[in-house]
Amino acid sequence: MICLRWRSCLGSFLGILILGCAGCVSGGESRDPEEPVAEIQVRGSISEGKGEDGPPPLDLEGFHQILSNDQTYSIAYSTEDSLIPVNEMFSLRVYVMEPDSGGRAMDGITLSMDARMPDHRHGMNTLPRVESSEDGGFEVSGMMFHMPGRWELTFDVNRRGITERAQVDVHLE
């Protein structure tokens, strides 16, 4: 009986905590809990097996690179400045490639992004916006880490209705 009450109280507490933080604003656009995490835009069409006439390889100097969880995609990302500021808006430049593509951006995909603090069990107070660019990459604006600590960036790549995630820890001091 005590165990059931404890779970009920914990569930109520977590619900209040989540609802209470859903409308927190620390600058920038406030996050509506009913809206999706990020606006997703599709670019290009799905094209199989690009040959020599495909897009030129990207210059990824200064970019961080990670693989998606099933290693289907290689994701390169970079910030405007080398350091991400605390409690200030920043943007990311992101490219999604097949690992063996020689650094060529993929067509026919969508990207959504978010960030959260796993140790604190909350996310950002702002809503990131993802827009495709002419060179095959994505510009992600509206990002803000409102406090120092460990943040987890998540990149969700969708192709033909299948989403695969990549994530990376970012430590802010």
C-alpha cells in the first residue's frame, strides 16, 4: 500500500514539474508543449546511387562528425563560433551524408533537432528551427543552452518514413 502511494505521489510530482517547466522562457521564442520539437523542411528528392556528376564533396574542416545510432548516416555539425555561449542564442550548420559518400550531402531527407539536459531532466526553453540550404546542408537556428552543464544534442534524420537518431554530449562551463 505504501509503495502504491509513493508511486502515485511521484507521478503527480513529475507531472507538475514537467508542466511547470513547459512554459519556461529564458529569452527567444517560448516553447509551446503542443508544438513539435522543431520545424522540419524537406529538400530535394530521393536519388539513388549518385555518380561522378553528383554534388561536390563538402569541405568539413572545423566540423564535428558523428555517426547515427545504426551507422546509416554520418552527421557533421558546426557552430558559428568555436564555443557555444551560455544563455545566448546560437545556430548550427549541419550536413547529413552516407558514411561512404566521400563527404557528399544526401538528398531526400529531413532533419529535426533538439537538445536536453539528461541530468536535470529538462530541455531547452526555445524552439529550434531547421531550414534546408542550397548546398545540401541545414541551418538550425533558435538554439539556446540556458545554463552550464551537460547537454545532449539530438539529430533525427528521416528518410522514406524511417527516422534514425544520432546524439552527442556537449559540456558547457
